[in-house]
Amino acid sequence: MKKQELQTPAILLDMDILERNIRTYQEACNRGGKSLWPMIKTHKSAELAKMQLDAGAEGFLCGTLDECEMLCRLGAKRIMYAYPTANPANIRRFIALEKQTELIIRLDSYEAAALLQAEAEKEGVTVPYTVIVDMGFHRFGILPGSLAVFVQKLSALKNLKFLGISTHPGQVYGAASRAEVEAAAKLERDTMKAAAAELAAAGFPPEIVSSGSTPTFLSAAEDDTINTLHPGNYTFFDAIQIALGSAMEKDCALRVFATIIAHPSADRFLCDAGSKCLGLDQGAHGSTSIKGYGRIVGHPELTLAGLSEEVGKILVSGTTDLKIGDTIEIIPNHSCSSANNTSFYTAVRGDEVVGAIPVDARENSIHREIG
Ligand SMILES: Cc1ncc(COP(=O)(O)O)c(C=O)c1O
């Protein structure tokens, strides 16, 4: 079947581009002697995680417990959950998984650690953890200078085992220039170096020094201290990564395929893909370098200026040959959001449709508690 025969909207995944992205990032890790543990919140798919494993990934980072469970079923050996747990039902679910695989948690408070310790002790398991270091993103994290005291305090919790330190340079998504991206990458390296030194000096040398973001990946892959990398978005890339200089249009594997369904005025067209396909992201943390709600491939004269749920509003500047019935491909601003909006990817190789790939660990796609 050809792509042009598909119904729209469809979330296309170009397998040739995807395979190249997985290979390129794996090879950079291999060259730098790093362990690649991709963040899988981007794709939430067992089939894609398996491709990453086959390419050489040694572990994974997850944003949800659904993702941890999916990887556990897949037989992945080292799984890290990116955030602390504090809700009793979540803690029980985490500990139940801990009995089946090595599941590492990230912590940044004594309170969350103590809640986890209580359940771990009750169930007779040991939970390995890394400490979240705040490298200036000011989301989670302990500031360098307070890390040794924190790890010392947690060492009283006998069912927790210190493994190392982790961070995420999320502020890079607010960068307005390549120089600002590079400054964030340098801060990531410098902060983790200081954090590792502080802990080693206090008698807690970190086995894992982990960090991850797609825009800072290449810099971290060449660093002396960071040994484990967690890029996520690199599998698909998107318009935000193009704006930050981390990717080009040819690297973007995920695209929304849509049809032009109306042309109400000379400068306005409507397509059949809206926020329920594309998401409303205009930059995760406030990027101003993004124009509109996605990039329409091959049409620099078009701006996707507005989205309602199932409809996209396209404005023309200058002239265009677009007409009702034409199909377009849109590179989403944030591909992770588009991926979370579909139950399957339509896999393509160029113009050929080659299959459907389930997105099997989507947020709230499985209910497990209500009878
Ligand atoms: C904690 C953490 N690590 C890694 C990543 C991956 O970053 P990116 O999507 O830039 O590759 C994210 C993304 O949000 C994250 O929250």
C-alpha cells in the first residue's frame, strides 16, 4: 500500500529515518565508551524499545510506571524510573516490579526515600537509587554542595542502595541560540563533574553518573565524568529540535499526514489534523524560536497558525499551489506529544506503508484498579 492511499490524519513513522537515528546515537555512545539508556517516554512502544536494545542500548529510562512494566515484560535488564514515588499505590506497584527486575529509582528527598524504604523493608527487597542533581533546571534535584550530606542521611535507610547521580538539563529547551545550547551542555558537564567529585570525596563514589537530553547529547557523549546517557527525543526529532540545531528536517522520523479539507479565503486553508494529533506544544519550556504548531514539509509559504481539536488552520504568506484534496506532512513541534496521542504508528519506508506499530505504554491507556 502507498502512503497516498492512507486515511488522514495518520501518524507516520519513517522506519529508515528512525533506524538511522537509533544507530547514530548508539554509535556516538560506543565511540565515547558510554552506556546508552534511552528515555522511552518519547515513543512508549515495546517494538521501538526492542530496536534500541538490538542496536546496543544497555538500559532504559522511563517517565511512567506503565513504561517500566512494559520494559520488564520485554525482558530489559536495567530500568530506571526518572522520578520519585510518593503515592502508596504507586510505591506498591514499584516494589512489585522490583521483585522481577533491577529497577532503579531517582530520589531527591528524605521523605520520599523513607516512604519507599518502609514498603521495601516490608516486602524484603532492596531498591537501588540515584540522586537527582539540580544542574540549574530547578525542577527536581539536590544542589551540588548538599549531595554528600543527603546520601549520608539516606544511608540509614537499609533497603535503599546508593548507585549514583542523575540529571536532566531541561532548561536547554528555552535556549534561543546554539551558543545557549552549548552553555547548557557545558553546565551539565561541569555540574556532574563537581557532583561526582563531592560524593567521591565523602566516600560515596557514584557508579552511575547519568544525564540526558537530545540537544546536549553529543557534548555529554564526549564527557569524562558522565557515563550513562538518556536521550529520548532523538528517535523521532521534531520542529523544536530543528529550531535548536539538534536535527534537520531529513532527520524527523515522525510526521502527521493530513488532508486539506477547506479553503475559506485566499490566505487560509484548513486541514484534518488538529491538537488531538499534534498537541499544543510550542516548546516544552518556553522556546520562542518556533513558528506555529508544526512545520509543513516542502511548504515554507505555509504556517500552521492555529489548532482546534480535529482541525488545523493554515495561513499562506505569498502564493501557494495548495488546493483542497492535497495531502501534507507536518513535523510536530514536539513529537513526544503526538506519539502520546495515537494508539499506533503507521510505519512507512519512503512512500510505501510497511506496517503498524503499537504505542503500548501510553499514559492512562490501561486501567488496573477500578473493577
Ligand atoms: C529526566 C529526563 N531525562 C531525559 C529526558 C530526555 O530528554 P530529550 O527528550 O531531550 O532527549 C527527559 C525528557 O523530558 C527527562 O525528563
